[in-house]
Amino acid sequence: MRKDKNKRWVRQGEALKSDGRARWTGSLITLAALGTFAGVASAQSSVTLYGVADMAIEYVNHVGVVPTAANGFNPGPGNRVYRMDSGGLAGSRWGLRGVEDLGSGTKAIFVLESGFNLDTGTLQQGGRIFGRNAYVGLQSDRYGQITFGRQYTSLFDVMANFVPAAYGTLYEPSAVLLGPNFREDNTAKYKGVFGPLSASAHWSFGTGLALPQTTPGGVALGGSGEVPGQFRRDSAYGAGLSYNGGAFGVAAGYDQLNPTIGTGTGTFKSAAVAASYTFGTTAKIMAGYRWNMNKDQRDVLIKRDDFYWIGASYKVIPALELTVEYNYDNVRNLFGSTSVANPWQVAFIATYGFSKRTDVYLTTAFSKNAGLTLDSAANGYASSLALGNSYSLGRGESTMLGAAIGVRHKF
């Protein structure tokens, strides 16, 4: 170890850079012999530590408990709650991102990303160490990348730039739009970027998603998959395309989940389209539609709904951005009922950035005929179960109001 002329400590082959993120960069020199050819190849590798620390204080009214068999599917009375939440605009996380240049425009890549509860120090995503992302693969400058491990679905990828609240933890109905399986275990995935066009496709051998029964007439579903002799069990796949050229953008995607239900497998299908238009550097409008049909192991209809969203973001000044989003779910059939009250929600976010890394925010939402994030029996209360904070409407309640103030730091 030596000290260079700029008074930075430098170890041979490794440096700690102070560019705002903790980085370790090293050089590897590999000697390779192939057949009668011998040579010296030099590959550059790096590992980046990154993350988000996001904490909010939240108020919500009319809150019950998530109904399950353990409580007799009774949400209990609606009450007000004041609580501290890890993740308001973004889930708190830390991760490692690695790249090794293999030459000829090809790289080896990996990502390990862990979600955690900043308020309690515990792990999210069912206690997985790297529950947000955990994959390894190869990337080509020309052909795109292929990766293997726990990853986001293709529908998640292609819709990411077309939802105004940008999948904000509070109060984006992501599990309604994308399905509760928007992260999947055991996944092989392709992504390619070709100018303004992006493509994504994936296959999961076993999603690892499991949801309990939340209504007397409902079903428990999901599992780890990869069962000998049952190739379809808990498998999933999807694909999508997005175009962002200039001011206009458009996207379309498909997703299918085949969850365990009883001794068989169901078929959950979704397809979505979305569009956006950007006005200079200050404003953007977005809208979309998602079709969905879920059937059980006997091919009996569980749910059929049409989900719509529209919204916009506007920068009042470079540091201050305002976002509004409206969501509406037309539930055509739920467990045989065709008279379900259709849920809707309106949300507002104000964000003020002190710097590129640190901001404060106010986020608030009002929902009707479902809890916030549109959590209800129609989506199996997936958001509440994932977050560990109930947005189930209390007994006899039909509306819910929530508001939170928070601070987010990105590193």
C-alpha cells in the first residue's frame, strides 16, 4: 500500500474512489492458452456498492387487519394508525453490482440486491437475503443480455417508465397492475436495448410466490415450483417491448403465472399497453390499460378485470416535482360475483431535492371500495402481505385516506 501525490491511499490493483458511491475497482490480468494459440488477455472488473435509505411517517384511517383463516376472514373494525414505514417513494435497499469486461463488447455481470426494513433492521421479501434481485449473466453491446436468478418480470420492465408514481411504495398499486409475482425466483431472462427500442422476455421455473386464502370463497395459491414430474407448477413467463423516442413513448407487455392451487395449477394471464408524452424537461403525461383473467386448476374463472391509470408529473422548479395519478379497476367477475364495487384511487406526491441524492417528500392518497394501493380480496391483499403494513379496509368501511412525509437518501 502506498500514498499517491493526491494523498489517497491506493492498493495495487484496487482503489477506493470517492465519487459518491463506495466502489472497489480492480484489474485482472489473465493468461490463456487455446489450442496452439497463446496470449495475454487483460480484463477490467468492478464491483459497485449502492442503495437507498427511505423512511416515512404515515397516517392512515379505516384500517383493519388482513383477513385470513386464522381470524375467520374478519378484518375487524376500521381504526386510525400512525406508523413509521421503511420506504415511501422507494423501498430501502442495498446492493452489489459487478461487471467484468471479457473483451469484444462482452461482459460478465451480476447483481445482488437486498431489501430491508429501515425502521426495524429486518429483511423484506420473505426474509430473503437478496430478495429484490439476485442474478448473474452475460451482456453483449450488440445483442443484449441474458441473466439467471431472482429477477423482475418483463411486464415490470416495460411499464416502468409509464407509471406516474414510478412504482412508489406509497401508494402505487403495483400488485394490481403487474400481479403479485412481479419478482420471480429461478428466472432466465433476456433484455436488449436497440436505440429507442427495448425488449424483454423471461421464463421462471418456479416463482417462489405464495399467497394465503383471504376470503371464505377464495383460494391459497403459489409455491416454490421445480417439482419433479410437474413442469408447469408455479412456472411463469412473459415478454414486452417499449419505445422511447424523443417526446413520445409507448409500451406493451404480456405476463402469465401458473400457480399451485390445490393439487393442480391455475392460469393467471395479464396484458398491458401504455403511452407517454414529454413536454420539454418539465412535464410528462402517462396513461395505460391492463387486461387480466385468472382461472383456477379446474379452469373455473377466479377473476376478470380491466385496470386503467392516468397521471402526470411536473417540475415547478428543478428541485421541486409534483406528481398526480388516478387508478381505476373495473372488476367484471370475482369468485363468480359480477356485482363487485369497482375500486379507484387518486394519489399525489410532492418531492423536493436538496441534492441529486437526498430529497424530502409528501405523499398522500384516497381510495374508494378498496384499501390504499387498491388492496382487497381481488388482489389477495398482496401489497399488505408484502409490506407487512395492512391496507385492508375495516369492517363496514368503503374508503381509506393515507398521508406520509419522509426523507430519501440514495448512495
